[in-house]
Amino acid sequence: KIEAVVFDLDGVITDTAHYHYLAWKDLAEDLGIFIDEKFNENLKGISRMDSLELILKEGNRQEDFTSEEKEELAAKKNSHYCELLKQLTPKDILPGVQELLTAIKAEGIPIGLASVSKNAMTVLNALNLVEEFHYCADAAKIANSKPDPEIFLTACEGLDATPSMSIGIEDASAGVQAIKAAGMFAVGVGESLDEADYLLKDTSELVWELIKVSFANRKN
Ligand code: BG6
Ligand code: MG
């Protein structure tokens, strides 16, 4: 019996991964650093400060700022991101997600959230989805970003679920690695997620009956 399903947020439930990208791109350009969508793949699933470090490294500017200045840069990106979030409504829930949540809930399986974003609750509120989740891991209490399994393990613990009997859903390579490192079954949504146990092109393919079949046929 499946004990829990744990969702990533940005890029799985809604396309906030794109808003993160727009906000980082803007900040990077102010610093004379150019990033594209391909580079942005590396930023998915990792924390705000780790993302900033990767961008500064890309522009060879890591040594140019004090840690206070880095905090300011990260805060500037975040306020731009929060501005973008203001347009978010329940219409922005990605295709297939609401149906999937409803199907899981109908079987009484606990649903969790494993997002390293400190804005996760703001996003869930804007989408009117808070009630769907039995447990949301608190990003502020997580010491290690994905690909470390910490946040997925925390979510399983919060749901009282055994990781090996639980499913994680991710759009980022670091996230799929985190799910696997937690010993869970990984559903990957998107491209270049070869480590996933079950790989889908986009969220419209998130069909509960098919996910259950692939979980039942998993190789350990
Ligand atoms: C993750 C995103 O969900 O949250 C990352 O995939 C983002 O791109 C991270 O950097 C941290 O988000 P926030 O909202 O705390 O800056
Ligand atoms: Mg994501």
C-alpha cells in the first residue's frame, strides 16, 4: 500500500519555476551576467542563496561581494519574485494536478509538500490548495537543499510514512536525485530526468491509475 505522495511545488504544481527564472535573470543582468533557460535548469530545486552563488560563479563574480551584499542581492531577487507571485490564481494550477490530488485524496493517502522555497505557503494560498496537503515541510528548517534527501525525508516523517512505500513528484534533476536518495519512488515531470523511476513529459500525464501501476511494477 502506498503510504504517501510528496509533491515538489515550483514547476510541478504551478509554473512558478518560470517566475524564479525571470527574477534571477533580471538580477543577473544588473550584475552583467547573462543566464538562459538552460542554465536555469541548474537553479531548480536549490535554495535562494545557493542559486545566487551559482549565478555569481557563472559571471566569475563570486569574490566581488561581501556576505551582506549577497544577502541584499538575494532579497532584491525575492522581492521581484514576490511581485510576480501577485498575479498567481487557482487558474495557474498546472493541467492534471487538481485531478491527481483529488484521486489520491479519494484513496485516503496522505499528501505532502517538499519545497525548499520560503514562499511555498504564499504560493499554495494563491492557488487555494493549502487544504489539500496534510503536511508541508518547512523550508526554513531544512539545512540541506536538494539533491540532499532531507526535505523529502522530513515530509515522509511528518506524514508518518515509510519512504520506500512513498512516491515523490519532481520537475528538477536535483529533486529527482533527492527523492531517490530518500529511498522513495521518483516520478519525474519534464526533460533530462533520467534518474526518475517513472518519467512523464508534462503534468497532464500525471494520471493516478498509471502512477500506481508503475509503482507496483517498480524494481528495488
Ligand atoms: C525551489 C525552486 O522550489 O525553491 C528554486 O525550485 C528556488 O528555484 C528555491 O530557488 C528557493 O525559493 P525561495 O522562494 O525561498 O527563494
Ligand atoms: Mg521544482
